[in-house]
Amino acid sequence: MSELPPFVLFFVAAGLVLATGGVVRKVILLATPVAAAVHIWLNIEMGTLAPFAFLNVELSLLRLDKLSLPFAYLFCLASVIATIFALRVDDTKQEVAGLIYAGSALGAVLAGDLISLFVFWELMAISSVVFIWARGTDRAIDAGLRYLIIQILSGVFLLAGALVHYQATGSLAFEQIGLGTTAGRLIFIAFGIKCAFPFLHTWLTDGYPEATATGTVYLSAFTTKVAVYALARSYAGEGILVYIGITMACFPIFYAVIENDLRKVLAYSLINQVGFMVTGIGIGTALALNGAVAHAFSDVIFKGLLFMAMGSVLFRVGHVNGSNLGGLYKTMPKTTLFCIVGAMSISAFPLFSGFVSKSMVMTALIKEGYSYGWLFMLFASAGVFHHAGIKIPYFAFFAHDSGLRPKEAPVNMLVAMGMAAAICIFIGSQPQYLYALLPMEVDYWPYDTTHVLAQLQLLFFSALAFVWLNKKGLYPPELRSVNLDAEWFYRKVLPASALRGLSVLSNMKEASMLTAMAPIERIRRSISQSSTAQYSLAESWSTGSMVLWIAIILAAYLLLNIVVYGLS
């Protein structure tokens, strides 16, 4: 049992779910992540590495160390919460997909080699797209197809990089790789796609908002966090990640502020939060890496809570467009409260989870001399409060009264949101328990007077700015709109350019054919007008006139060869 990879439990459970139904199926769904976490805790020792030979290559499906352990526990916890939230869903394909997706994410963070990582990488792509397609709308089908293509492309880069790395080094070990080789750069692109790097991020903002009400909770928990883990494992300390992370933290703010679909706002916010993690990995110090891992843990919980709140609204109302919501607190007070807890957590209010994790990355930026980077991240933190801390709960549950009076969220959804909210508050008020899980020794405490006062001032002035802009009518209103992102290039510009290019090539082909045929046509006309035109070529030959022409062409070819060889 000590060498049994925990993901096996998820895959076995997926098979059992297909064969069972009713209460038994729900019990299996709930028990699987709990059993996996208990198995990791009781049966697998820290430092376990279980390699095996396959086709003369050494692979490892189980490596438990201080970096993979917190992610393993996190994914089990996220799977429990997401499963509870989705208990009312009676859809076998989503239930099976949830188990395979969570199991694949767990397998990826425990993989000790690049080939095993690739297998789980692609299983995550295939299983996760089910949550988008299960929505059943035309938009969801199209978005899911684009999502799957990009996710598979990421796997292609990973496999290519792994093979090049093996050819160069003779090893497939999933460890520090760096950017100094072709293999390292290929793998970096693969991780960057799944991490939603700038210009590689549109699969997330395109696909996540089209998923089912419960499916987005799964999606927000696993894919990007596996990529964060992979970067921490293989590219810690690569300076370029600091600037990529800062860009990721800043640019989504502008889209989130003007976006009307509140789940798409959260999708942009997810990129923003991953930016903090990527920045920490790029800094590479113990404090920064601990901050990246801690913030990944916090983000899965508070972002999941916000997606669950919006999922509950979608479940009851049928949409999450901010322009058509408002006043829902009157009939959904518990969902409103949980959403506010999530909003305060992502905004890094003291005593909430975001405060004790994000501050580690911010402090590491200052300590390592990234003063301008720290200012940009301070701007990003204020922007988070605007679009996720204020905009989400304000336009969904308060603002103008839309007249909608939906029922409160179902009990299972409230239980899942209550669990996530409790964890957010517990981590925020007792951070030492989270810090104990981190990969390196923690010599940091967030609750010093300077940090608390500085954060409260930032939040206060951000709130003041929102109120002033809103009162003056300067804050971007919630309107039905289509906001152009980088995806516009590959969805509109590239196809249009390709069609235009094909049209130009077709015209060029026709023009060149006319030019080439013109002399032949003149020869044909001159022959037809000559005295020999009255005679039909090979008219009396039973084999037809084409034989004569073949003979003429062959003779010309032989003469040409004689001339060529004679000159050589």
C-alpha cells in the first residue's frame, strides 16, 4: 500500500460510478478524495520515490516530497468541496469526468518523470472539457473545442520537450530544467499555456464561463495549479517569470472591470491570482516559493468559493450577467454572505486567507529589490479588490433591484460554500497551520502593524475610489458587450487572413496559368490556320493521335539530353 499511487483510487472509483447509481454512487464520489487523502497521510512516507522500468526507460508514478505534498492534500480537499457542491447533478459523464480530472491532477503533481506527467497532462485536458461540453449550448460546444485544441497543443509541446531532453541527457526526471536548452524552452511553453501566460490565456477566459454551474468549480481548482506546481518544480528562480507574473497580475484587471459576465470576471481574476504565484516562483527564494505555494492553496479555496456563489446564481437565475442581476440578497442571503467572504479573501483583508499568502510574495519582491515590480503588484492588488472584492458581490446581490426573487441555493451548495468560507477564515486567522505544509521552513509572520495598516489603507482607498467613480458615473457600467481579447486574432484575424491569402494565391495561379498557356495557344492557332490544318494527325492510325504527340515529346526529350551531355 505504501507505493500505491493515490490517483488509482480516483480511476477505480470512476469505473465504479459507471456501474452503480443512486446513493451508492454519491457515497463513492464523496469517499474517494477522503480515502486518497487518508492514504497519503497514513501510508506514504515523505521522500517516497517509486521508480519502475518500462521499455528500458525509468518512470515513476509516485514521488512525495515537501513540494508535492501540499498540492496533493489541496487537490483532495478541492475534490471534496466540488463534489459536495455538485451532489444534485445527476449526470454520469460529469461525475466520471470529475473523478478522472481530480485523479489526473493528483497524478501529475506526484509524477516523478516527464512521460508520466505528459500522460496525466493530457488526461486532464480530455476529462476537463466534459464540463464545458456538458452545458450543451452552441457557444459551449465551440468554446470546448477551442479549449481542447489548445490543451492538447500544450501536451504536444511537453512531449516534444521531454523527448528532446531525454535525447540530450538520457534522463526523463521531472526536476529543475531551466531555460538554457531547447527542451527546457519547449517544456516552458507547455507549462505556460496551462498557466495562462499572456497571449496564451484565452482558453481560460473563453472556456470557463461556458462550463456548467458546477463544472467551473472543478476547472478553477486543478489545471492552472498543476501548471504552477510544474513551474515551481522545473523553473524556480528563472527571472523572466517575475515579469511574466507581474504582467499576468496586471492586464486582466482592465478586462475584468468592463466585463458583464461575472463568471468571466472571475476567469480574468484567476489569471490575476496565478500571476502572483508565477512571480513568486520567478523570484525563487524560500519566502517567495513558500508564498507561491501558499497562495495556490488559498486561491483554490477562495476562488472556488466565488465560482460556487456565481454557480448558485446561475443555477437559480439561469445567467450571471451583472447588467440583469441585483437585489438577490433579499432571497439568497446565505449565498450573499459566502460570496462576501470569498471577496474579502481574494482582496487580502486581514483575517482572511488571501492576506496571509499574497503578502509573502509581496514581501519577497521588496526583499529582492523588485521595487517597481512591487508597485505594479500593489496596483494589481487594488484592482483585485475592485473587480472581485466589490464588483462581484455588488452587482450580483446589491446594486439596482432587478426584481428577481430566486430561491436560496440548495442545501448541498450551501454546505460546500460554508466549508470553503470556514477554511478561508481559518487559514486567515491561523496561518501557522498552512505554513506548516509549505515546502521550506517559514520565517515569516503576516500580522505585523506595518503590514496590516498598509493593507487596510490600500483596501480603504480602493473602496473609496470605487464609490467615487460609481457616484460620478465614471465606473464602467455593466452592459451587454463583446470585449476583444487576444483570442480575436486566432478566431477572426487569422482565419480571415488565411482566406484572403488563399484567394490571392488562387488569383496568382490563374494569372500564371494564362501567362504560361498564351504561347501555346498562339502556336495552336497558327497551326490551325496553316495549310496542314486540313489533315488530321494520325487520323488513319488505330492507336489515335496521342501516340504521335508522345513520340514527338519523347524525341524532344532525347535531343535535349544529347545536347546537355554533349555540353558537359
